[in-house]
Amino acid sequence: MFNLLKIAGNAFREAIREPVFCLMLLGALLLIGNLPGMAIFTFAEQVKLVVDSAMAVMLTFGLIVSVLSAGSTIAREMRNGTVLLLLSKPVGKCTFILGKVLGIALAAVLFSAVCGAGTVLAVYVAIHEFHLNLTVYYSYFGLVAAACAGGMAFNFWRGGSFSEGTVWLLTLLMPACAVVCAFLEKLPENLVLSDLLSALILIGMAAVLMAILAAALATRLDVVPDLCVCCALFFGGLVSGYLFSQFEEGSLLAGVGSWLGTLLPNWQYFWLADAVATGRNIPLSYLGTAALYVALYGGLVCTWAALIFRDQETAGSRR
């Protein structure tokens, strides 16, 4: 267990130290922060557009970050053979791959938490369809700039990683600002903060499941093939319910479609932006069911990854 947690912690730190992780996080935050301005003058649809678009940004950027993190912590180590150094110590292959998957999943949790806090702030900016809450708007981008400045200072004075310092500052500042806004600012009408947080938690669960899939596939695929397969699984899971329901009930194709639909992750379970926009309550039981789905599906994927990695050649010449 100690080796597992140690490998997971190292994988997590490697992921957030990657410049691409910081760049993707900053890009997602800048895009989310500008969504209220893009959706202004939409006549009572501003909040819905902001929530829908912010969740889409979280999913899309989360998918890319998960694949790139898996590529930097698993595929790259297997490609250059450095994994052999770790496996030469009393660390089993199953412990190694499970620790890497856990570390990448934790990085996805951090990414989703920061972007979720940015989404809450963006909703407070979109207080009305004809004007913006400029106080929150300028505070939002001021915090992003302050985090970048702090990362530069950390890199210059302490010799640390700019990416890591910036990411940790964003992790502290963005949720803190969201909590302050929850006490001082007013939400738009027909929007309940608890339901918005529940929907964002569900998106975070989807991002974690994507990270698990990307990390498991990284044991066999390099970065670009991993990204292609993950994109196929993502889009296939989005439309699987519609595609496989077109077959005649009771036919062979219907049975095959039902089996394939079970294998593909159903991302629609995690997308409840419409419920947030229309003021419908998201019960805690639904969150528990979704968490159980992620745990079971992720556990099966991790088991599959451990089984195929156990008998896999880890020398660098295999790629």
C-alpha cells in the first residue's frame, strides 16, 4: 500500500508539473471566464449557455489533459525504458500501473475542481442577460494573473516549477473566491447553487473516468493513438444510447448493440446542465449512483490494465 501511494503521489506531481497541464488549465479558465460576455443579450438564455459551455469546456479539456498526463507519466516512461528502474525495486507491475492510474485520476480531480470553481464564478458574472457583474469579472481574471505571477516568483526565487506553483495557487485562489461570492453576491434567478455544484461534481466524475481510461490505454498506446481511441470512446459513449436503440427489438443487432452500449461509458449520465438551467433538483442519490458507476467501471478498467501490463514487455525497444 505504501508503494502504491508513493507511486500515485509521484505521478500526480509529474502531471501537474507538466507545462501542458498548466497551459490547458489556464486556457480552460480564460475560456470559461469569457463565456458570460459571449452569451450576453441572449434574452434569458445567458445562464444556460454559460453552464452548458463551461461543462463542455471541462469535459473537452479534461479529456485532453488526461491523455497528455498519461502520455507523460506512463507512455513516455515505457518508451524510453525508465520504468525498468522502478520495477527493478520491490515494486510489482500491478502496483506500478494502479499507482500511475490513481495519480492521473487525482490530477483530473484537481483540474475539474479548479474549472468548477471558475464555472461558479462565471455564473455570478452572468447575473443578468443585459449586463455583467464586472466586480466578479475583474476579480476572476485578477486571480488568474496573480496565480501566474506567483508561479513566476516561485520559479525565479525558489527554482521550482512554474507550472506546479501556478496550478497550486489557482487551486487555492479560485475556490476561495467562489466561496466569498457565495456569501456576498446574488445568483441569477431560477438557479440553485447546490444543484450547480452537483452538476459540476458529476462532470468531475466523468473527467476522472476519462483519466482512468486514458491511463489504462497508455500502457499499450502512445500519446496520439491514445488520444484518438479516447476521443472515439467519448463520442461513441455520447451517442450510444441513440444509435443502439435504432435496431429492432429482439433482433441479433439489438442484442449486439445492447452489449456494445454496456461496454461503452455512458457520458449522458454525467451531463445535467439542462436540469440546472431549468431549476430541477439533482438528488444526492443520483450522485451516489453515478459515483458507484464510476467506481465499478473504473475498477474494471484498472483490472484490465493490470492484467495486460503484468505480462507486457517493458523494455524501451518495444515501441
